[in-house]
Amino acid sequence: MKLLTATLAITLGLAFFVALPLMFTKFKNYSVYLFLLGTGAMIAICLLELLPEVFHMGGIISLIIIAISAFFYSVVHLFHKHHHEHDYQVNLQALYLFVGSLIIHNFASGMLLALSYELSAKIAHTVFIAIVAHKGYEAMMLASILTQQPLVKFKNFFLLSIYVISFPAGAMLSILFGRYFNHEVAMIISSVAVGALIGCLIFDFLVPSFRQLKNQPMHILWIILGFFLTQIIDF
């Protein structure tokens, strides 16, 4: 499969899965369950997919960058902890950071797809399958989370459009400036994004989910379902 065809196919797939929660408003009626599903999915995506993927790219150095990024996110979050509980704008800042991290990761995925075509057809095919395996669920999870927030539809559409466009933008940038955006640059971008996502996972997914579980312990089944659903889809 040619690079442009592969990029177009993934981009159209992202647009399709992003549109599902926007078209079916009943998603909002199950916001708590979708959030718990998203928590389980984020655990699986971060620990079982992104961390191994980035470690394979950069080894120990990538883990150090991830740790620094996660630490920076944690410091910023704790610095605003008091306001976080009383000022909704800080919650929105955390939401934008979460969305921005996924956009950066999606951008880096586009770069990796383009760079893989410079190595060999076999590697490019493997990268393409790996991206297809989890991007659809990732896109639907992001759109579901955004629809739960008190944002105007235009902002949701704008953020999700950037998310979708970031993938072909990363691929196109690698094609045009491949000699500058090499493997090391892609590794750094991916590591920073994964570090921020891990920080988001801890403070903006796990902590609120644990608060929910105090009142409804059986809701942990939704987290477990989200975790294993991600693995089934990837399989």
C-alpha cells in the first residue's frame, strides 16, 4: 500500500470514529460509564501500547523523557490543586492538555508511518496495521469524553478536527522535511506526548474514577471492560 493511500485511509477512519459520539447524542446519557470505559482504555493504551512502542523507539532515553514529562504535568497539576477543586477553568485547562497530548501523539503517529516507508515495505505494513488497530477506538474515546464536557459544539468540532488533521499533517511534514524529522525527533515528540498522557491518566482519569468507585464499587467492571475491550480490538 502506498503511503498516500495508507494516510488517507487512516484519516478517513479517524473522522468516522470521531463522528460517532457527535452524531448519536445518547452517548451523553451514559457519561459516567463512558468515562469509566475511557479510564480502562487509557490504562491499556498507555501501559500496553504507547510505553512499549516508545521504549522500542528510544530505549531508556525515551523512558526518561516520559518520566520528566509526567513529572512536569504532576507539578503543574498539584500547583493548581486548590483552584482545581473550585475553578472549572482549571479543569478545562487539564482537558485541553489531555486533548493536546493526544493530538501530539497522533501527529507523531503520522510521522512514524511516513518514516517507516523509508525503511522497508514490511516495516511500513507492520506500522500501518498497528496504527489501524488502536486509532479507531482512541478517536471514539476522545470524542466521547469531549461530548461530556460543557463545551459548545463548535469547540468540540474544532478540537476533534485538529486531532484528525494532525495525523496527515505529521505524515506530510515527514515527507517534506524527512531529513530533519528523523527517528530521534519522532521519539522525543512521542515520549513527551506519552508522558503528558500518563499524567492525565493519573490525575484526570484514575483519581475521579476512584472517587466514583467509593460510591459504586461495582463500577470497576466498566474500567475492566474498557481495558480488555482495547486488547480485543488490537488483537
